[in-house]
Amino acid sequence: MLTTTVCAALSAAGLAIAFLTAWRRRFAAATRIAAVALVPVGLAMSGLVGLGGKIGRAVGGWAADLVLKPTVWAGFAVLACAVVLWVIGRVASGRSAGKPAKQPRAQEEKPRSTGPASGAPALTTPPSGRRKTQASDGEDFSDIEEILKKHGI
């Protein structure tokens, strides 16, 4: 009952702050504040506040047992041993079966094409049929002429 009262008081205070924020014409901020202010009442009404208390007591009891009981420490040692064995097993399986398994994968990754020019770039001739070797007075304007003709100039 006390928990519900405290949650209601927190929500009332938050809604008051949201109202004052809205009074200053900051409606987006007031909406966010109101949303956060409603959380304590929602938690209390749904019973999650009591659940949180039970979880807190359980974690506290476990922490006290961790410090005071050697069987808890032995349990952690067994878990650590299991993790080490799992890692060793993964490393060992990767080394023994890794090399034969990688060779077929490497062959699959290569692109297979039956075209004659699959590895070589396509060779094209200039669209006008002229070659770039034509020169008059040491200057070659054939590229510029091709661009101008292409644009209709």
C-alpha cells in the first residue's frame, strides 16, 4: 500500500512538472515528461514494482551466498572449465577440418563464365572510325571533335 502511494505521488509530481512545461508552450517536452511521469503508476498497478522487489531480494541473497558459501565458488569453477573446454573444442575442430573444407569453397567462389572475353576487357574502336594517331601540326583534336559531333555541335 505504501509503495502504491509513493508511486502515485511521484506520478503526480511529474504531471505537475509537465503541466508547467506546457504552460510555457513547450508542448513536445511536456508530452515526454508526462509519459515518463505515468511510468511509476503503471508499474505499481501492473504489479511490477513488487516483482522488482522480489528480484532485488533474490539477487541480494545470491550475492550473500556468493561471498559466504564455497560451493558457489566451486560452481563458477565448473562453469569456467566448461567454457575453456568448449573453446578448445572449437579451436581443435577448426584446425583439423579447416584446410580440406576451405579448398572446395575457394573453387566455388571463382566466377565461372563461358564467354570468350570473361577475363579480358572488351576492346572497342572509336565510334567515328578514326584513330587517335592522326595529328596536324603536332596537335590531336580528334577526341574533341568526336565529343562535339556527339553533342551535335
